[in-house]
Amino acid sequence: MSWGVIYAQEETSQAIDEVKSNYRPVGGDLTLEVQFEPFGEDPISINGIRGRVFTSQRTAWRINVFIGYDSDTEITQQEVSDANLRELKDRTNTFSLNLRPGYEWHLKGTDRLSPYLGVEVDFAWQTSRFRTEAQNGMEVNYTKFINDNGFIRFGLNAIAGFDYYFSKKIYLGTEMGYGASATRLLDRRVESDLPGFEEPDPENRGGSFDLGPNVNVDIRLGYVF
């Protein structure tokens, strides 16, 4: 039997598999899903949004996106006019960005269960600012610590997971992986309007390299368009 006939039979077999499946997406379908941690400290928080474009029932491009901003303010001293006390605050701002583009190879599985292998690139960036106030006489001065929790990360992961389609358009899934990542802590800076304050040079805080398994405890809930 020639290779051309064998290849044609394989393509025909894959096409038949796609027709037989009433649940799993096929080429041209899009999926959108949210990720949450039902067993985490904050189980209803969403840790990212992922979209996939299926080029066939067995292959798909994917990207995971997380963009977050958190701002917290704490009153550390109440204003008391009779005691010449001014209101003082501590304020923390954090911005986070995580992009994970990748590619998936889906295995035969069953009509409802779609196991897959894949690879993804991991890029993360976080900046932080902590501003604290102090009273000097009747003046209020601030000191600002920039990037105490700031970092940038690059990584590459091999992944394995599955999706289970409990209806034609809706599925649950999870995955784990093994990969490498390099993290660089952003330089720490201090600013202040205190009298006589001289801004120090940025502090280089180093970085890290990690290699090993990474288990994702997120549960993914998705919908097929």
C-alpha cells in the first residue's frame, strides 16, 4: 500500500472521528473560559481568562490573559483638630500582567473527554508602590517605596490536561505542567518629600531561575462558540 493511500486513510479516519463527536469542538470553533480556585483561600476569584482557536478537532492555539490592578488605603491617624493631628494614610497600589500564549495537541479521548498535550510561553510583569505618610509639626510628608513586590518573568512550560464536555457547548477542565522560568526582581526605589531627603540609588535585588513541575489547581469553566 502506498504512503499516499495510508495518508488519505488517516485523514478520512480523523474526519470521521470529528463527525462522530457531538460535543468536542472542531476546526474553526472558538472557546472562552474562566479559571477559578474552588479549594483556594479565595475560591470565587478569577485567576485569568483563556481563549482558544481550534484549527481541527485535534489542534488549537491558545492564550491566557490576566490583567489586574489593586489599590488599598488604610487610615493610620485620624484627624483631630483640637490636638493638631492631621489625617494620615498608607496606600498600596499593585499592577499585574500575565500572558501565556501556547499550542495544544488533543488526543483521541472519547466523545466527551478531550485529553491534550501542549506547550506555552509564560510572560509576567508586576509593579508595586507603597506610600506612607507622617506628620511633622503641621506638615504631612510622604515616603514612597517603589517595586518592593515588582518583578518580570519569562518561562516555557510543557503541559498536559483534559476537558470534559458535560453538554454540547460547556466544559470543565484542569491541567498541570513542567517548565522553566527566569525571574528578575525590579529595582527598588525610594522617594520622599521629607526635608533634607536625598533619594538613594535604585537597589538591585537580583532574581531567580526555577525548573520543575507546576501543578495548576485552577478549575477551568469554558464555553464553545
